[in-house]
Amino acid sequence: MAVPDIEFDIRQASAQALAYVRKESLDIYNRLHSIHEDVQFVQQVHSAYPKLPILPNLRCGAWYVDPEIATNVPAYFKSTDGHFGNWSFNLRRPNLHLLPLIIANRGIILVDSTRAGKRIPDALSKTVPIWCAVINRAVALTHPDKEDWDDELYCPPIAVSEQERTQIEARIDEWAAALVKSSYVLPELPLPLRSLWLTPSTSVFPQLPDDDELACLPVICVSASKQVNEGMERRSNGFSYVQGSGDDHELWGMGLTPQLFWENKEMLLRCDRDELPSVVAELVAASKSRSAPETWKRQPTPISAVGGRLLVGAVPDMPSDLPRTLPDSERKMSYVVISAKSGPSGEGNDSDAPRSEYILRLQMAEGKKDQILFLQSIVPEATRYIKERLSMGDCVCVCCDSGKDASVGVVLAALQLFFDECGVLLVNDSGSSSPVNPSKDSIKTRLQWIISSRPEANPSRVTLKRVNEFLLSSPAFRRK
């Protein structure tokens, strides 16, 4: 056989091997059983520190923490904020709502995972340490009387080189100053924050001192998955262990979510490999066909900076009949509902939706698909309606399918157009309003108002870009 033929056969064999490994890594049977294995380690950590609240780092961490033991507080530390050369303390996701929880419980446990190649995800090895150091230094800036206050940057040496740690350290002062200058309110910490790291290779869990002997408030970062060669490892009970299985579930989950997994965990793990995909498909279909609840699954979030006159909610949380008032509030409510399933007057896939003068329904797909529609139609129509309802004395609740993106963008635009820097309404009873002079800084401030009240608010970059385009440019120059 000629040498080129041998080389071709080798390349072909390598390609087939890689294709097989990829197929195995995306197999939902392998993924769910791998997650189950990792969950047992997370439960060991929880048992070792039973007094500390445990919460997942969204989104991946939600696969590894049993909702029965998890604290119902969202945490969102992005790995990209810890990627080499891209280090950041992002004021769009400051996670300051975690501080009262940490103070009250003298620490927290934060769970995440990572794929092959790393023992600890960047979110835990760098983003969380940056967060701790920035907050500690911001507290030091606002309370210079604190003595022996440790505001150094601590990273795990097994994951972060000293050279990289030093480069990040040089940026901490800049980020701390930006946090202090923002509209966020920092609670006074009794002790500085300090990250600790646990992985399945940790032989002994550190023992925490009694509360009155603590030198810091521990943020215990748990990397749930075992590090394995090439990210996969055969198990004797019939599956291939996949490191970081919960990551990027859109690629392998067939529509399954962490919530559905935990609701049906025992049944899913009992399924044979061949029957599992059809069982998952049935669960996902059933979850999509669930009727709307009779009452709010979760109340919409009032924006406290404007006295709750604007609220943000999620369509899946909405009751079948939207109430004219909310519990503990006598003020009348109006609604803007932005969904892929509801047209401007309730037509489309949601033709049975109730029609009312206090409900404006707008159709828009989540994600990038309808962003030009968002700029040219959704935001203008929604803000006109919000202005009208505010002038009538109503509060206005804006809901979208996620409760994090399009609804936040609309409320952000309305905050800029109809409220001044102190949160005072600019719209009078006749529907006229004082002129506003928006700037990038004033828009950022109003986004911080939203995030302070609703920490899970996470508008995409493109949504924020469209809101800025709507507010800062003439309609004649807006993107066509």
C-alpha cells in the first residue's frame, strides 16, 4: 500500500474515533447519569456545611443542586468575566443581592461545573474571586475606618497562575471605584469575603471556625464534576461519565431543563438508554402544554427606585386571568405582554388570550430573530401605551417569555422616558411629560435600578443596543 493511502486511513480512523467520542458525549443517557454522579458529591459538601445556604451558579449549576435544599436566590457569575484577558466586574450582573444572604448566614456554598480540560470553571476560579475582592475594596473605600480589612485577590493556584492573578489584581481598584460611583447600595459587611474551592479531588474539606471566630465570610465554590482525560470516562454500570455534563444543555437535552430533570429525576434515571429519548420528549411536550396557573406562580418585581410604578415579570408566571390589582397593592395594574405566542390583539398562537384595555399584547420571538421588530415596533408601541396608563394612575407590569430580556428592555426605555434621575414620574394627568435628555450614563443608571430590584434581569447585548438606539437617535436614523 502506498504511503498516502496509509496516511488517509489513519486520518479516516481518527475522524471516526472523534465522531464516536462526540456522539457519546452528547448522549442524553450518559449526561443524566453523569450529573447524578456529580450530585452525590454536591450533597456531601452540603452535609459537611449544613448551616450554609447552597445555591447553583446559573445556568449550569442548576443541574447539580436539588431544589429541595437549594436557596431560592439566583446567582449568575459568568465564566466569560474570568476568561484570560477579558477579566471583568460587570455592573450588569453585580450579584449584590447575595450579600444579605451571606451576612445573615455567615457564608454561602456556590455550585458550578466545567467541561474537560479544567478542574475548576473560570466562573469559580476567577469571576467569583474578582467579585469578592472588588466588593471588599469598595467596602474599604466607603468605610475607611475599618482596620485590618483584607481586600486582596485570592485565586486557586491550581487554576490561576501568579502572573495572571497579578494582572487581574491591577484592575481591582478601577472596578471598585466604578461600583462605588454606581447607583447600587452596598450593605456594610461585618467581615471581608473570601473564596474557598472544593472539587471531587479534594481529600479533606476545610473546617470552618465558629461564627464568633471567623476572620472572613466564606464563599465556598464547589466544582461538581470530576476532571477526567478527554472529558469522558467509562463506568462499570453501563454509561460513559462526561465531565461538566450540565453545560450547554441546548446541545444534548432535547428540551429538558434542570427543573424538569429534578421533578422527574428518579424516573429518568431508571429508563433504559433506548427508551430515554422518547420519555424526555413526552415530558417536554407535557410541560409546554401546561395551562396557565390560576394565580401568579411568582409575583412580578416592582422597580423600587420608582415606587413600584413599573414592574417586570415572566409570561410563564402569569395567571390565566391577569388581575386588575396585585396582593398588598390598591393601585390598578396594566400589562404589556411580549411573547412569541401572543399577537398585538391576542391573535396568533394565543387566540384565546383575553382582550382588555388594560392589557397590551405584542408578539416577538425571544433572542436575536426579532430585534429589528423590537426597535421599530415593540418599544415604540409599548412605551406609548405605558405613558398612557401611567397618566391614568396605573402601575404597568411588562412581561416577556423569560422575564429577563425584552421586558427589561422595554421597562428600561420607559424609566428613561418617563422618570427623572430621582425616580419621580414626569407624566402628568393629561398625558404630557417633561422633556428628557437621555445619555449612556443615565440609561446605565436606570438599568442598575432594574437589576437592584430584579437581580436575574439579564438583557442581551443586542437588546441593550436597540434600547440605546431607540433613546439616543432620531427615529429617522434608526436601523432599517
